Amino acid sequence: MWSVIVNIFPYAVAFAMPLLITSLGGLFSERSGVVNIGLEGLMVVGGFASALFTVAFYPSLGTGAIWLSLIVAMAAGALFSLLHAFASINLNANQVISGTAINMMAGALTIFLARTITGSGNVQLRMGLPRFDVPGLVHIPVIGRLIFRQTYGTTWLIIGILALSAFVLYKTAFGLRLRACGEHPHAADAAGINVYRIRYIGVLISGAMSGLGGATILVTYSGEFSGSVAGMGFLALAALIFGQWKPLGVLGATFFFGFAATLANSSQAEPALKAIPEVVLKVFPYVVTLLALVFFSKSTQAPRASGEPYEKGKR
Amino acid sequence: MEYVVELLNIGKSFPGIRANDDITLCLRKGEIHALLGENGAGKSTLMSILFGLYQPDEGKIRVRGTEVQIDNPNIANELGIGMVHQHFKLVHNFTVTENIVLGIEPHKGITVDLKQASRKIRDLSAQYGLNVDPDAKIEDISVGMQQRVEILKMLYRNAEVLIFDEPTAVLTPQEILDLLDIMRNLIKDGKSIILITHKLREIKAIADRCTVIRLGKFIGTVDVKDTDEERMAEMMIGRRISFDIHKKPLEPGRTMLKIDNLTVLNSRKVPALKNFSIELKAGEILGIAGVEGNGQSELVEALTGLRKVESGTILLDGKDITAMTIRERIENGIAHIPEDRQRRGLVLDYTIEENLILEKHRRLPFSKNGFLNHKAIREHADEVISAFDVRSSNGPVTMARTMSGGNQQKAIIGREFDLNPEVLIAVQPTRGLDVGSIVYIHRRIVEQRDAGKAVLLVSLELDEILDLSDRIAVVNHGELVGIVDAKSTNEKEVGLMMTGIRAHERSSSNGNGGSNK
Amino acid sequence: MRLQVNKDFIVGLSSVFLGLVAGAIFMAFTGNNPFEGYNYLFAGGLMNLERFGNTLAMATPLILTGLSVAFAFRTGMFNIGTPGQVIIGGLAATIVGLTLNIPKPLLLSLMTLAALLGGAVWGIVPGLLKAKFNVHEVVSGIMMNWIAYWITYYLVPSYFKGSFETESRHITQAASLKAEWLTGLFKGSYINLGIFIALVCVVIISIILKHTVLGYQLKAVGFNRHAAEYSGINVNRNIVLAMMIAGALSGLGGQTLYTGYASSIQIGVMPSQGFDGIAVALLGATSPVGVVGAAFFFGILQSGKGFMNAMTDIPSEIGDTIIACIIYFAATSVLIRNFFDGNLFRSKKGGK
């Protein structure tokens, strides 16, 4: 049993990390008061940007191109999220519909551009990020082999961003103001805070982080851009609810999903799992998500003003 | 005499409404200046302009003699102007300190120094006798304390001019006296206060001068000590209104509602109503008095079926309805004028005629075999609209959203009365309405009582309770404090009961003593 | 009411126009002439009887999924689970069609029943979860989509494998919604009886919404569930019922897609008609009649894009891109509304 866990742990982590960073992005957006259903599309945009950049610059920059492409992905995601920000914040549009429009646009537009630029709707990456054992730490008994073996660089980047996010959210003035905008925007407004500006930042952060998430999938385990992330953006949303809009909660939730999904994929390698019909394993993450939602939606800690357009005039 | 704030010829319009029309208000240093007007007269708009939440279309503002542009609350704060809002602007899951420093957070490097802020707040609180715990979470403290947090917000920002927007709406009579004391302390310390209110008694008790506005227009500024309440009322309303309500002598019939040992939990799973027992008879108005949040809402929700009952029973004309659904209760003769007309009372995006059949749509003649009878629905709407003076832009096909508060409420009352109920539960039936509508609705409620219906009146306005009720039951912390006869009691006695002191405890012959708080 | 309808129509038209403009920009970006592109796009959809028939055939499932989303919207629910409902409804119909050997009228009726039931079951799950547990219907809907996807992925090759790995056996003529006289009328296009089913559903849903107690209750719940609850309406029951009906409609769409337009069910494909239904509903301002118009327009786009791709080298994904842009513009229609409020329509409340 333990060896099974050790074997699949890196894969679970690889699956969980893009989920984590995207969910974190969703956290910033929702905590500021804007529901962002478009995380899925933003991941696609990030993956697309990263794929194009890497294919273009790998010959000259090598692995550096891959790392740079992550930044490009974040920029692309942030840019694309402006559409959602503008619709939700300036125009008071229905945020769920706007997010859905983002998803559809991202899917169609990226394949359209891919076809135009490369002639094919798929972009293959022949190279990805290397995996490595963290020197020194990997020799710690028990957990060393578990956590520090065969890791991706992006994993540590994302964990770093998580820690930074928790700090910003709870210890800085910006974090306090952001949370106020999501709970009671009128109170923030009366305190002289520019609610619109903070919400824009929240959405842009979600765009950047989701873009990074999409790119991470590409450069770690997928290697191919295909115009869709198979519902990962929505899994990230579910993780946000599951994690009760707190960074640590989201960490736990995404790891849980990571394991659930990896269990399915590793059934081929593990004799114990071979007995279960493949379809069960494939739908397992989605069913688990449904169950998790059932348990966690009732006692919701959702930011109170999330999803409601902020209108100055209303009292 | 120097003016510390001058609002000169202020004009402000919103789509379809001229909220402020050429209004002038000048605040002297060290005075308490009341801003008087009915609900909807434009008082809050004017003060929001002073506080920087809105910008005026016409007119100018001078602070300490210099003309200023107040574009946002930050600038208002810098000028020394602060506002205690009617609907508190407090984040429920932040602490008192976090709420107060929001927007002007003290720093230690890049982190927020909450400890330092906390200390300063504790000191301020002691200085003015506000008794606030800086580390408590807003959702855990009382409404009175929340208001004092709002006051602290202003003092923390060194406000010199303090605006209070309808501050006494949510306080017990005792807390109101405390607030007036706090205001006097602030004045002694050199502050100046603008008090927005529609309560004449409070103006007489504390204000120096009073500016009256009506329907957005400036009526006049008077010296409070030289003006009596009748005169101020006339300025506020524009005509003499007969407030007399004639009730037939009380002839109570049989017991229509028997509430026995009712315990109800609130949304946080805490008992909001504890072992509550009371009887309501036909042909009487029983008023439920109490400060907001003492179990009245939960009582009404339990009676109407919107909330489950933890223990106890409810008997409607002898029948046990404790487990019945909302629909069954309506069918059995309960009508409910809800406390929030826009949330519970109406589907704002439906037309008047669609709203008027909200409870009746399943019955003949409005529907048959699942299909609606549009003609019958239209005729019914015409009847109710004319019987209850419901005014609107398009008659029965008007969208409820476009109607005024008073007409929305009349439509609801028309609908509920048309059910011909045995028991009528009216909660805050005149909240936010102009005086004309208030008097009309009071008369119609008394009509129901005279016709032999049983009326349960729940209201936070003590005057309304005293004017309309035959008997008054007072609740405090979910418990029944006592029941008194309306004719033989007064505001002071009921006010004391609202804080938990039972009537009989005041007399020395009863040895129990001790107040329940 | 009349003014409202006209305004929605204008807004819809404007969203389409803006979407087409956006599409034109993308076409130009790829070095193509937008006018040429649109010429071939619309010609491809309308040019002759056969193509027109194809357009109608493409519009058919869209009418149903659009109706599904629009109906759910009226109850305040966002039915994003349409792809899953289309798959399950279509799968159920296909299974019945491949298993039973009975005369056409009876077979088609049973297949329709199966499609309705399959879609209803798939729609009821998000409805129940929302009503009982307050689970966000968007996330639960997406989960159901993927569960449907994978169920089909494994079920079809295991039990109903066709000549290719990726699709089922073909259904017989008896099980298909195609009818000889209809196909002949439109010179051999894909058109099938589904179009009549779809139009009948439009009428039924219209009647429900305007004239029945059920419609009255559903709309009340959608507009203000608190007031609905207060007046004795059973909010949960209505939410579940609405999602059941919405699911059934999408399931029917699946039948028209997999046993009408096509004659087998593909695996590994999330049917675009699912999400496109959202666009159709939005564009049609969630009114049943508007849905028909919008679906027809999208039918043109979908059936013309292949022709356009053949005659120019504009990738056919432009069609989906235009649709997505239209949704975005429809969602942000506030700007469009304000623009027209200022110019064309005088607001009743008399602004100044």
C-alpha cells in the first residue's frame, strides 16, 4: 500500500499543482467579489501562449524558453481575463454568463489561431520541464522519498506563490481591502477604497494564475496543447468551494483531487486497481467532486458579496 | 458665529427623481443640527453628498469657510467629516479593529500593525465612554455596540463633524438615552453634529437647530427651543394630518391563535425564541414590541411556516398547525404582511396582477386544470387596485419594480386582506413609508380588527404599537417579558420592559427583584 | 410588453452584428477577405435546397438545447449540463434503436421516450443537488458532462461497437428520424423529423410559460425565490422540475442529433450543440420564439463553415469563435441597451 502511494505521489502532485494555482487565482477573484467561471478558458489561453512561445524559442533558449513561456502564459491569461473584468465590473453583466463566454471564446479562438499559425489545431511540445530530486531533502527518512523525489520546478514555484498569497491575503493592507470588497463592498467604499480597482486586480490575478496553471499542465505532464483542459478549470472551482475559500483549504482540496484522479490513471500500473472497470476510475474524480460539493456547500463560507455586481448608488 | 460646514443650494438628481432641490444647510461649530424630513425626503442623499459618496449636480460646499470638492469619502475624512450610517458598513467577519482601520491601515514594514491600532482604539473607547472590545468580531457583538464601532471609526479618523443617519432606529429606549449622552460628550469636546432623523421627540431632546426638507426641497431652518413638535411636523409633511385613529370598543371573540411554549432556533442554531406562550383573540390587535433581533422575526417565521419549530405547538382556531406547510397555513386562514416587502412580499419582476394572485393562483377562478385564467386575474387586479388605492403607471400590467414603496405596500395589503383571513400577521407594515400611506394603512388594519379579525402586529416603532394595539406583549432575548393593556401603559413602561425589566418587578411588594438582562 | 420584445430583438440583432464584426476582424487577421469569407459562410448555409435542409438539420438540436437552457434560466438556474444531457439522451435513444426490432412508428416513440428519460435523469441531478444541498449548478453540471462523456466512451465500444473504434453501430432506417419524403424534399440533406419535434416543443414550452400554473410558479421562483416561498410555492420542487424538463429537452436534442442528423453516436466528442445552446438561449433572450430564430442563425453558421473553409483557408473554428463573441456581447448587452435607450427608445420614467 505504501509503495503504491510513494509511486503515485509525484503524479498526484503533478496533477494537483495546476489545479492549485488556478484555484488560488479563483480565490483572489471571488474574495474580491467577482465569480470567475472562466478559469477553464483562461487555463487554455495560458497553455496556448506557453506552447507557442516554447515552440518558437526553444531552439534558441533551451529550457530557459520553457520558464519564460510561463511568464508569457501569465501575461496572456491576465490579458484575456480583462474581458471578464470589464464585463463584470464595469458593465455589471451576469458573471456566470460572462465567464462561460470566456470559456467558449478561449477554446475556439486558440484553436483558430493555432490552425492559422501552425496549420494544425494541436501544438505538440517535444520538450517539457525536467524532473529532479531535491538535493539533500530527498534523503530525509520517509517523507524525503515521498515529497522531494522526482519533482517539477513548477511545483516549488507554485508552492511559493501559495505561501506568498496567504501572506498577502491575511497580513497586508491590500489583502484586508480585497477581502472587504468581497464581503461588504459598501463598507470598503465608505472607507475610501476603490472597489472597482481592487476587483479588477482580483480578476487579473485569477487570469495570470489560471494562465500559469494551463501552462504548467503543458510543460509538466501533458506535452500537447489541444484546446481543452478537460474540465480542470471547473475542478479548480470545486476545489475552491471544497477549500472554503482559504489558501490552506484549497491546498488540501487540490491534493485530494490529485490523488483521486491519479488513482484512475495509474490503474494500469497497479495490479490492485486493475480489477476495477476503467470507466469507474475515469469518472471517479468527477463523482468525488460532486460528493465533496454536497458535503461542503451547505455550510458555505463564500464571500458574502461574491457574484453580485457592485453598484455605488444602492444602499 | 462661524459655520464649520456650509451646504449651499445643493441640487442632485437620479434617473426619474429630483432627490435634492436647492437645499441649504449651515452647521455652526459646537451645535447639534437636526436634518428633519419624511422617509424619502432626500436627507440621506444630502448627507451622502457631504460625505463624498455622491457628487452634487448644483450648489457648493464650504468647510471652515473654504470652498471644497468632496469627491470621495477619503477627502471627507481628511476634511474632518465622518458619518455613522443608518445601515452599518461593517464587515461581519472582521474584528472591530480591522473594520476601523480599513482604508487607513497602520504599517509595520509591509504588514498591517493591528496591535498598535487595537491599543489606540481601546484608548479612544475609554475616552468617550464607548465600551467597545477591539478584538471582538462584528458578527458576535450587539447592534448597539456595532453602532458605537461606527462612531469609533469617525473618532479614529479625527473627525470634527459627525453625521448620524437615523441612529436610534435600532436602539432600545435606554440605549437611545446613552447615545444622547455620548453626543453631549462629543460636543463638549468641540465636535459638531448633524443628526438625520424623522423623530420629533429626539430633536426636541437634543438638537439646537433643525433644517426641514420635504420631497427634496428646502422648507426652512428653525431654532428647536422656539418651535414645537406640531409646527415641525407641519413643515415636514406640508399639511395638517389627522393622526386620530378611531377604534371600536374592544370586544374580543374566541381565541384564534394559541402559541404554547414555542422554542425556535435562528440561522446560527441558537434559540431565538424560548418557551414563548401567548394567545390572540378575534377582534383584537395584539402588538409585539421589542428591539430588533429579540426573536420577533423568528416568531413570525414560525407562525407562517417559514421556519421550523424546535418545540412547542401552534393552534389556529383549535387546529394544530405546527407541522403544516406554508401553503396549508394560508389555506387555513393566515395572512402575512412581511417585514421586507421587496424580498418576501413581491416578485418585483412580475406585474401587479401577477403579484396579486401569488397565494391564490391555484384556486378557481384564477386557474383550472393547471391553466391560468387571464381574464379572471385581470378583473381581480382591477378590483383590488381600486379598493386599496394602489397607484401605478400602467394599472394591472405595471411591473411591481416601478412602483413606489407606499403603493407596493398597499398592493400587498390589498392582496392579504383579500384572502379574508382569520388571522392577520402584520410585520413592520409602514416601514419606510410617507405619512399619508402610514395613516391609510393604519386605518385599514383597524378596519380588519373592527370586522372581527385577529391581528398580530409586530413593529419596531413603539409609537405604532401604542397607537394601534389593544394589548402589548414585549419580547426580550426571545422571552416574553410581559403583556400590558395598551390604554393603561405608556412608552416609558414598555421601554423598560423591552430591556427585560418586568412590570411587576418595579413594585416593592414583589420580593423577587433583580432585572433580567 | 411590446416595447420589451422589440428591445430584446434589437439587442439580439446588435449582439449578432458585433459578433460578426469580431469574426471579420479575425478573418482579416489571418489574411483573408472578410466579405468573401462571409459570402461563402452564408452561401454554404443557404445556397440551395440541400444546404438549406442541412441548415435546418443543424438548427434542430440547437433549438432543443437552446430551449433547455432558456427554460432553466427562467427558473433562475444555469443549465450548463446540456452536453451531458444530449449525450445521455442520445445514448438512450441509440441503445433502444439498436436493440429493439419493431416497426418504425413504435420504435421512434420508444426512442423518444428513452431520450426524454435519459435527459431528464441527467438534468435532475444538478437540480436536486442545488435544491437540497445548495450545490452550485454550474460545477455540478460540468461534472455530469464529463461523467456522461466517459460512460459513453466505455459503454459504446464494449456493447455497441460499430465499424470504427470511435463510434457505435449504425442504426437502421426504422430507428432513424430521417424520413424519405423529407429527405427527398430537400434533395438529400440531413434534414429529419427532428425539426418538427423541436418546433412542437417550442409551442409546448411557450404555452407552459405563459398559460399554466407550472409556468407561473417556475417564473416566480426564478425571479424571487423568497417571495415564492413566502406565498406557499414549493421552491425545491420547482427547481427540480425545471431541471428535469430542461434535461429532457436536451435529451431530445441528443436523439435528433445522433439518430436523426447522424445515424450513430461518436465517442470522445463533447457535442458542441450543448454549449451552443447557451448562446442560442442568450441570443433569443430566453424566449421560445427567439430561440428558434437564434438557432436558425447558428444553423447557418455551422453548416456554412465547411464550405467557407473549402473555398478560402479560413479555419472552420471561426464559426465557434463568432458564436462565443456573440455570447459575450449578449452578456454585456447593458451597453447596447443603454446606447439604444438614449437614442431610440424614450424611457418611461422620463429621465429628466
